[in-house]
Amino acid sequence: MTKQRDRRQSAKAPKQIYLDYQATTPTDPRVVEAMTPFFVEHFGNPHSVQHGFGSYAIAAVERARAQVAELIGAEAREIVFTSGATESNNLAIKGAARFHKARRPHLVTLATEHKCVLESCRRMEREGLEVTYLPVRDNGLVDMARLAEVVTERTALVSIMAVNNEIGVIQPIAEIGALCRERGAYFHTDAAQAAGKIPLDVQAMSIDLLSISGHKLYGPMGIGALYVRRRPRVRLEPLFDGGGQERGLRSGTLPAPLCVGLGKACEIAREEMAAEAARLTRLRERLREALVSRLPGVRINGALRARLPGNLNLSFEDVDGEDLIDAMSGLAVSSGSACTSASVEPSYVLRALGLPAELAAASVRVGIGRFTTDAEIEAAIEQITAAVSRLRAAGPRAAE
Amino acid sequence: MQQAVYLDYNATAPLRPEAAAAMAEAHGLAGNPSSVHGFGRAVRRLIETAREQVAALVGADPAQIVFTSGGTESNNLALGGCGRKRLLVSAGEHDSVLRAAPNAEILPLHADGRVDLAALEEMLAADPRPALVSVMLANNETGVIQPLAEVVALAHAQGALVHCDAVQAAGKIAVAMPHLAADLLSLSAHKLGGPTGVGALVIGDGVDLRPLLQGGGQERGRRAGTENIPGIVGFGAAAAVAREVLDESARLGALRDAMERRLGEIAPGVIFFGTEAPRLPNTSCFALPGLPAETQVMALDLAGVAVSAGSACSSGKVRPSHVLRAMAAEDMAACAIRVSLGWASETSHLERFLDAWSALYSRRAQVAPAVTPAA
């Protein structure tokens, strides 16, 4: 036991400023508080309908389902709990593609989607489907005219994320939804970054499938949801089978505490979204304006207007990318998306905007969120300015 | 009213305090383990510690552990990803195995609940295609422990891989991957006092597994998706305790055996399932012909005692158990209930159960002469 405790202590959070809210968000203490009783006292299996322990858990899970639904204007029974957005995206894409492949053997997505969307599409290509990976405009937004050209009566599903995880751009979801509805294709949107941050309404936006992640909206890790439209009914093939939970779409014991946590996170987000968006936009604009005015050769990646309040993605000219993150060691920021940052390749999202490899490598994603303070933004301004100035003064490293 | 007594550990076990404490700390940490900054590295270390703890519970190498969202996903990943088209699964498997392999050939059980090894040998010899054999280590309803070493020997002799669903066994009896020699082994955290929403698949060396979920390349490409840090940490902590307290099994076995003795005294007509085979020490599955399972479970629930009829799964409808059917006890399946114990179970809990059950039994005996109380 002592050995374990020592290890945990050694894993304490470092003294960095956390500015990586698009990678993961800290769990809101109110969410932890809501979940805790379901870990400890009310631990029943929500499928044990035969006794009180189970019934208590069932009721809590159903309340949580309604909270998730309300955030996006859905009905509770249209919400399927999953283990996270990766699973939701896999289920939406593979599930729809496999169900409809005989009559509609075509999928459309964007080149800048999250890896789990792109990899799911590639998997479908290996299963014989045709996939169109649409390029984006240099501001990161979809080209609606090109989208209209490629979505046909052979298209089963269009998967376009609501908000990009690296550059924060908000796609014209309602327009895409209307187009898909007109062509009879399902519209799936990966809303892992958008849910709880910007208003979403599955009816007004004609969304058929929508993925949510718990840990991107101050909820717990290990839980997500997929909205599956009932009218007109969206048909999917499940990814895995078993006890037939979640209307047969997702077997496995539901983790009641995590469902409760996700529900609470959605409720908080819905109530506080407007005020939080205003505050985060102000912090982001403070950061952007300060950096642009103090440093020459700063490029903002992705459209600024249609953008997540808490996201800024910057490229610095004449700076070596590999040195950049090291030079800002006091800041926990990301150089690419978290899932690809273990490899050193420059971000494929930035490359899709037309950035040359060098500039894409010299980029930083700053993710601002619920617990970011004004003082932290001021500290970030100082550290980024100092780091970039220092690297530039040291001169171009690779003139060879 | 008295606090309710929980005797349904095979459905889910309450979180062990050690797991709760470890998770409470993890909930306070922000960080995506794929991030390279300090926050990301800190949570990455937590995952690797938990991986070692889970590996130690089953005598595996940490590199063989792939974290999943639970037992159902682990079973589906094993059966769907192993690359074998021919699947042989035992008739007593959990639904997550049976439904993941709808076209599988079904391996029969003996009346004692154990798989028919002679049938396995014949089935393997009858078809030369490379197969996967899936046999659970211990059954969730009856607790019957399968002769896995023999299954593995027969399967490997014919070039077949073996998947073992050890969800119910792990933490209740010693599970040693090297001894079992299975190629794939499924685990679930919440069945051994860890949290719900996390499990693992142990992947033996040389097994090339195709992932079920594609994405960011986590778990060395075998399971995409941001890792559930508090869940994995809680799983690790629960596995560490479960490993230390395997002698708890002896205590639970004694409680269970005493309870079965008393039950037999109260109602000599009670039939216990799986007692002819090695059984998990915490599980008792029994029936009294003429006394429906639903009646028992409802009466016990009213008395504040939680047990179950069959396994806790999807719709809430109590279906006659496919496990008992496979043990040629179909006619009694509608009367069978399961009492399962765990780390917080005490003598007093079983007394509560026995009191409630014998009260029901006496009431029934007055209206249904078929159910005759002992003299």
C-alpha cells in the first residue's frame, strides 16, 4: 500500500499553467460531487431491475440522459451512452456505413476531422466503401459549394465536426444539415469540442447523429454519448453486442456514476454557457491582441469569427517548431492535437489550411477554459512573448 | 428501516475504499495522457502504474494489458479482432460472448456445468480451419469453474486460439495467465471492487489483434480513445487489493457453505446448481421447484435483501437462464436465484437473507402444498 501511495504522490500535477482545454478539461468539482455517491453508496448495477440498489441507479441514469438530451435539444431516449467520443464517432460512422452500404456505399468527411473519424472512414474504405475526404478553405471552414457537389443519393453519411479540436473553427452546421436532409444522407457531427461550449440544436440544425465527450466539457473521462435521431429514424449497426443495453446499440453495463457526471456536466454547461463564452472570448482576445501587437510574424490559424471562444492557434514565423514548446516550459499548451502529439509530424489540420510544414511545426494551440484566470493569461502573454523573442534572437538554427 | 443488504456481487461489486481513495485523487488531475506536457506525463504515469497492478493480478506482463470500457468490450474485441472466422463458444458463456459470435458453434456443457471436453475435441478435429475457442473461467450465474487448462491443451493441439472470459473469476480465485496459457483474457473492474466503465483485455504474445475502435492510436493502436484515468486508476487499486486479499475467498466460501447448509435445513427440497464441479467460493445458485424466482427476488427486495434471478442485463425481463438450460436444468430455471458475496459481506447479511427467505417459504407453504416445509 505504501508503495502505491508514494507513486501517486510522485504523479502530482506539475507547476505549469494549464492551457490545453481542447485536450481535456479538469472535472468540475460540482460534477465530482454529483458522481461520488454513485461510486460509493448507490453502487447498484443499473441493469439489476430486481432490487432497490439497481432501481436507484436506473433512475439516476435516466435523469442524466435527460440532462444530456436537453443540452442539444434532443429527447432523452435519443441519447446512447458510450465510453467516449472516439466510440461515439466509430459507432456513428461504421454503424451507419455498415447498415446502409448496399444502397448508399459512399461517405463524405473533411480532411481536418479528428483522427478517430478519419480512421473510421479508412476502415470503411477497407470494407469496400467509397469515402470523399473534402479539403477545407484556408480559414478551415468547409466549402459548401464543393460539399453540395459530392453529396449524392449514394451518400450514406456526411461526417463533419462542429468545432475543430486544433483550430477551433465552427463549421456551418445548420447549412450542412439542410443539405444532407435534402439529399437523404445522414448528417453526423463530432461535437466533442462544441457541446456545452456553443449552442447546438439537433432539430434546428438537422443533425441526425451527434457525438459528445464527457472529459471535454468538464465531465468525467470514460463516458460519452451519441445522439441517434428517432424521427426520421436513424438505423445503425452496433459496434459490439452483448446484454442489449442502450436499445441494442451499445451493450455493456452502464457506468452509472459516469452517466450521472456527464449529465451534471451538461446541465452546468447549459446554464453557464453564455456567460462563460463571453468571459473566454474576452480572455482569448486579450491574449491574441497582446501577442499580435508585441510580436511580428504571428499568424492566427483558422477563421477568427466562427471560432470556439476558448481556442487560439498561432504560428510564429522564423522560429524552430521543436524548440518552441520547450521554450514555454511554464505553459501546458499543445503543439498539435493531443492524440497525435506523441509523433513529431506537423499537424495535418494546419497543413490542410495550406501552411508550409515549417510554419505548421512552429505552431501552438492555446486552450482556455472554465478555470483559466486573467492572471494566467497575463503570465501566458509574458512567457510566449519572451520565448519567441529569445528563439528569434538566437537566430535561425537550421541554415544548412 | 434497516439498511438494505447487498448480495448481488456478481452483478456489480461496491467500490473498494482503496479504489475510491485513489480515484478521488485522480479526479483532481487535469491532463490527457497523450499530451507531452507535465500534466499529460503525470497522468500517463498513473496509467502505467495501474497497468502493472492489473497485470500482477493475473500474472501477465504489463505490455499485454489493453484497457477497455469493460468486460463486454473486451469480449467483443477478443472475438471480433482475433482474425479467426471459426468460433467455438461454450453454451454457458455470458451474452457478450454469445451475441458477439452469433454464428459460433456451441460447445455443450455437462449437467455439472463444465464444458464437454470430448465434444470440444471432436468439434476441433471435425474442421481443419483455424479456430478460436471461447470458454469462461467461472460462470456468472452458477460460479462453476471451467477446466481451462484442459480446454487450452486441446485447442492448442489443433492450432486454435483460446479466449477466456475471466470477468467473474478475477479477484475471487487466483488467475494466472501463464498457468492458464490462454491467448486472450477478459477482465472487468467493477466485478472486483473497481469502478464501472473500465475493463481490460490481456493479449498473449503472438496474438495479432484487429482493433474494434479506430482513432488516436492509444493503447499501442489496439484501443483508440482518451484513457479513462480515474477509472483505470481505480481498477489498478482494486486489482492490487484483490490480489492481496485472495484469502478473503476462504472467508466467503465458509459463509456461503454455511448459508447453503441452513437453506437445506429450512427447505430440504432446495436444489443447488454446480455443486458437483469446482465453484467460485462466493456464488450460490439454487432453486426450490414451485417457488418462482421472481416471487423470491421481489419478496427479498421488500425485506431489504438484494439478490438476483439470472444475470443482470438488458431489458429487465427475467428470462429463464440459458446457463441452467445448458446444464439440463431447464425446468428449474424459472425458480433459480443467485446469491453472490463479496468483500463487504458479513455473517449478519446472510442471516438477514435466511430470515427473509424462510419467512417467504413458510408463507408459501401455507398456500402451496407442493412446497412442504421441513418437519
